[in-house]
Amino acid sequence: MNIVLCGMMGAGKTTIGIKIAELTGRRWYDTDGVIVDKYGKISDIFEYYGEAHFRKLETEIVRELAQKDELVISTGGGLVLKNENNAVLQKNGKIVFLRASLETLAKRLKVDGTRPLLQTSTESIRDRLARLMKERMPVYEHVADYIVDVDGKTPEQIATEIVEIMKKA
């Protein structure tokens, strides 16, 4: 059974995924990291091939990872918006939604210029995040087997909480 982390960019999926792997001895994969390793920078993929192509690459990576067992998988923020990805991940995994407030996300992402979906000349990062959250939160909540609030907690506390949840699962 895999542990799959989903949530908005900036929620801590990568950091917490690494911590869970350290606590459990599982192998950790970040879907965005696997894409970068295989295909290059995400910003370049978006620029040259578009978001639709990037989403196809995500699905390819999900299919590969879901065939393995006992992994910790940190997903890209938009990965679970595609039903096909969720179905594949849920066959051999439990999905944990890392829920963060707009304030937490805005604070963490204000200096991050590497995220293609935040690159807009017409909206502030906070406004863009608010819009993305409105679109994505219902999907995250729907696909999640478990919801863990991350505001005000350290990555270690969150990882330990998830490990405890998984022991009871």
C-alpha cells in the first residue's frame, strides 16, 4: 500500500513525503521530480509544449509509480484533478490531502518564481492561489482518504501524524 500526498503547491507535499519516507523506510518519489529527471524543467515543458502535455506526462508517471508498493508519493498540485490519475493511485494507495490555508500558502510561495501556474501578469500570487484553491479544494477533499491540516505544524509533526494514521488504516 502506497501513501500518496496531494494538496496545493506550497502545502509541503515534498518535505513531508521525505519525512514520512525517513520514518517508515519507504522509498519516496515526487511526481514533479520524476518528470524533471526524465523530461527537463517543468517551466520549459509548460512553455514549449503546454499544460495539456505536462498533464499527460503526469499520468504516465502515475501509472509507473502505482505499480510499485510501499512507496511515499508526493504528487503535483494538479495531478489529482484528473480522475484517471486518482483511480490508478487508489488501487494501491491511500490518498492524504495536506490542507493548508491561503495565508500559509501565500507566505510559503511569495518568493517562488519557479511555478508555472503562478506566473501571471494580471493577478497577484495571493489572488491566483485563491482562485486555484476554489477550483481544487473540493476535488482534493473528494479524492482523499484522509485530510491532515498542516497550518501551525512542523513537517515532523505532520509526517508523524500521517504515519500514525496509516498504522490504523
